[in-house]
Amino acid sequence: MIEIEPVPGTDPALKALLDGAGLPTDDLQGVGRIFFIAAENGSVCGSGGFEPAGRDILLRSIAVAPGHQGRGIGKKIALDVLERARRFGANLSPLQGDGPPAPQQGSQATGQSEAAG
């Protein structure tokens, strides 16, 4: 079972996971940034977070550890983080990422496509 818990931007497991994924870590302690670690049987398997921008959010730092990839953990983390952001009071906003484009362009969560962006 995957458990997703909040962590501070100073959490060493968060930094190590993001470093390993080639994601930026120099701004983890910025004001308002909220991060989560996903663990399976006590082992860190992924991370995610969001950054409020007014009533919108920027989904950040979705990463899955190499030994856990290909099992839908990244999607689970992203959906969990989006739900937490909704409870935080945020509107959904377009998603931005550094990875390759998904097979289906756009975001089901926002109803916006890259062409509209």
C-alpha cells in the first residue's frame, strides 16, 4: 500500500529523490511550497508537491524512484496532490512538466490542452 505524507522542503529523502530524478532542489524551501513523500512498506517510492499561486496551484516535483516506476505510482501521487490542493482551496491550473509529453496531450484535471495554452 502506498502512503503519502507531507514533508518539509528540508526533508533529506525528498532532496535525494529529486536529485536522483534530475529535478531542481535549490528552491524547495520557498514560501508556500508544500511537498509530500510516497512510501511503500516503509521505503520511499516517490514525491510530489504544489505551490499556491493565488487561487491556482503549480504541481511540482512529481518523481518516482527507479525501482518503483511503471506501476502507476506517479499518477497516484499526482491525483493525491491535486486533491490536497483542492482541499487547500486552490483552483486547478494547467500542468507543466520537464519530462516527455504524455501520449494524450492536455490535462483531464483542468480540461485545458496544450493548444489552448
